[in-house]
Amino acid sequence: MTQLHHQHPVHEHIHGPACGHPEVPHGDHVDYAHDGHMHRLHSGHYDECEPSEHAIHEGHDHRHGEGCGHTSVLHGDHVDYLHDGHRHAPHDGHWDDH
């Protein structure tokens, strides 16, 4: 999935394993959920790490929700669930892969 390269303009916080924000494995890097955004360290600055296309997660029978056992992460106007190394978000009766 193609990712947009949008630098997060002012980000003085340093993300890392003990920073207090959820780590989200994402392909070849780790995103950090912070203030409803996904941040990724890139060349000495942080990028907004958002998908540029709509990707449906096919064959996902599990229903995410409170108490489902997967970490929930606020992402914009919805909640993503960390599952099998990626984020799932509900969308029009199916789950999107973020």
C-alpha cells in the first residue's frame, strides 16, 4: 500500500519504546499513535503515516470492539484495532486495512 509523505510540522516529542504512545508495526517501520495521528520517524523528522488508498481486509470474521483482546488506537474520527501487525478500522460493513 502506498503511503503519503506528509511531514508533521512541529513535533518536539521523541517517540520510542518507553514514550507512552502505542507502537504500531507498519511494514518496514513502526508508527506511533499520538493525538489521533500515526507518526513515523523519517530522516530526522516525523511524518504522518497514512494510507493513500482504500484497502479492504478480506476474510476478517473477528469483530473488534471493547474487550476483544486487541489494542485500540484513536485515529482521527474512529478507532483502529491493532491485529496481526496492522491496523483494522470499521468501514461500511467491512474492515479496512490501514
